[in-house]
Amino acid sequence: MKRISIIGLGRSGEVAAKLAQRQGYSVFVSDYADNTELRIIASSLKKIGIDVELGENSDRILQSDEIVLSPGVPLDIPILEKAKMVNIPIIGEVEFAFSLEKGRIVAVTGSNGKSTTATLIAKMFEDSGLKTFLAGNVGLPYSTIVKQTNTETVTVLEVSSFQLETMKNFNPYVAILLNLTPDHLDRYPTVEDYYNAKLEIFDMQRDSDYSVINFDLDFVKSRTEHIKSKKLYFSTKYHKIPGAFVSGGNIYRNNEKVIAVDNIRIPGPHNLSNALAAVATTIPFGLPVKFVTEALAKFEGLEHRLEDFLEWNNILFVNDSKATNPDSLRFALLSFSRPIILIAGGYDKGMDFSGLREIFAEKVKSVVFTGETAEKLSKQLGNTVPSQITISDFKDAVQYAVSIAESGDIVMLSPGCASFDAFKNFEHRGKVFKEYIKKILSIKQ
């Protein structure tokens, strides 16, 4: 019987453990953390015969034929260094589930826009009648749905650099690289290491597969010249490329008009680029253009991503909690023309924000810095705006932002940082932000 050790008992780890057990493997799960939530999950797994340890990564992990990592588990933790020394294969949850995939995969990666683009692509396919699954870092964990796939299904996967690090056989039918900007420098020694991890999405593709690449970024094009797959492109600047582009205020798929740019619902120049990537992705599937057009006309974006969830006394409240790096914060500021009262800051990923000085000076009326990075952000950006303040407590930061807002303003949470200094994840941060706003304004939940 094959022995599988799974490290990380989050959502993906739990379903990967159950999938491995259904495949007839002997399964052991380990998580270095130990809290009430994990104990509840561990108890449910133990009831079905899966052993779990919490609070350590013991050497029992080494008594396995393969180690499966949940997303986010670093490759340099001590137990994995030991595993490498004794040549135990180490893969991620996505790679593990991929071995059971029977249909075609569309894989989306990039520094920003992955969730929005993956969700939009899935919507286009679903509307055309294709049986479609949305999984990975958006939707369900891949291990939840992979046994339901068949030769007629399409699985749209959002994949991170962390997951791509552990890919060995993963070869998506369509692989999409939206963009590359610095991120996760708390994990990667250099920006190039991070970029190289993203580029691994193309490594196992065949010449019968397709890649979708941002034609507007020369350094991305140059890094993808060598890949085997058939290249499609998307561009907001260039016309007549194989893929999707803008011409005369309209989006085109090759030579076929899809929709007027003004008729897509998701705001901002970055989302135009995301929409083009989604359009290009439909080409290998021969999707009728009407389904592409309809999806673009209806799709309003995702919760926590430029979500204008409330307007009160002509003040717009925007939840952009998913902005976890400087470039996503930049995109958020570019998406609105009204004066912005910004709440920014959070967990420090080692990023440099000084490149935002010009856009801050142009777009931000007042900024409230909060969280672990508050002082760092204040030093790098504070003197670029008419008004700035540092408030460590998140609730007090939101309260202050609301108190200074005037008719015509936007109060926007766009942290530019991860959430782990004070929240479980960006979803938790966004929900708390919206709850605070409604309580402050005495609006019923």
C-alpha cells in the first residue's frame, strides 16, 4: 500500500487526505500549527481512519513514499530538507490531484488578476454549455472535484507560484500568464526566483497545448520565447495579434468583434487586460462569440476585489481587500476618478512601496496606514498626500476614514499587503471591513 504524508491541514490538505484515502493509500497528515479549528478537522479525519498530528512536523512524515504539500507550505522547512536527503518525492496538492484528471485544464497564474480572470473564463465556458469546474485558489480545492472530471469537462484552475514550485507532470491544455510584478519577497530570495516559479506553468506543456501571454509586457514575452505550446496573446495596445486585442474601442478575438470596451462591467485598465486574457482563452475551444460577449457584459467581478458594496450620502465604499501587493494597489487607484480616502497596510511581505509615490500624489486625498506595515508605508508614501495618519488598530482606522469622508469621496480598503498580521486571510479582512462600515453608519446587516 502506498504511503502518503500530507503537510498542512487547511482546506486543501483535508480534501487531499480524503482523496488519497479513497485511492487506497495509507494517509498521514501533519500540521505544525495547533488550534481549535485544526483540532476539529483532525478529529473528523481520525474518525474515518486518517492519522493526524498537530503542533509539529515529526519524522513520521519520512515513513512515506510521497509527501503532498498544502498551498503555502514553504519548501525549506526542516522536515522537507530531511525528506530531500532521503529522496522522498515532494509534490503539491494540485500536482497530486492532477494525476487523476480526465478532462482539459485551463490554468491561470500571474501576480495580479488570477481570481477575476479564472472566474470570468469559467463563466464563459459554463454559459456555452460546457461542464466546467472552477478550482485551485479560487472556487473549490482541486482535490474536491477532480474525480468528477471526464473527457467532456473543463477545469479552470487558479494556481500560485507556491503551487507551481512543486509541479512535475502538470501540463494544462491552456496555460495563462497574466502579468509579472514583484511579490512574495518574504518567501523568494530574489524577484527572479519568484518570476521563474510563475513561468513553470509552461514547463510541461506539449506542442499541442496553448499558452496565453501578455503581449504588452516585453519582459514576459522574452521569457516565454522558448516554450513549446502554441502562443496566443492579449494586448490593450497592439492590434492584429493572434489572440485578443482592443481596436477602435472594441475587443476583438482574432478578427471577430466581441464587445465594446465600455460595455464590460469590471472597472479599471487592469481588468480590461484580464478580460482580454479570458477572451483569448476561448480560442482553442472554439467557443461561439455570443457566449463570450454575454459573459463580459454580465460579469461584475468578485467580492473583495474592487467591490463597491455600498453608497451612502454620495460616499462610495470600496472593498479591495484582495489587493495584497503594491501593483494591485496601483491598479485600484487607477480604477476611480473620485477623491480617495485610502486604508492601506497589513502583513509585511518585504515589498517596496516607494514606486507608488506618483500615483498616491495624483489619486489619494487622505490615507490611513494600519497594520504591521503602517510605519514603513508612512515613511515611503506619507508625504505624498495632503493628509495622512497612522492608526495601528484596524477598527479605529476604518472609523477614522469614515469620519473624514465627504460627499463625492471614495472610502477604499486596498491594503497592498497580505492580511496575516491580523486576519485569517484577505476574505476575512474584507468581511470585517464591510461589517465595520455598516455598524459605523448604523446600517442593518
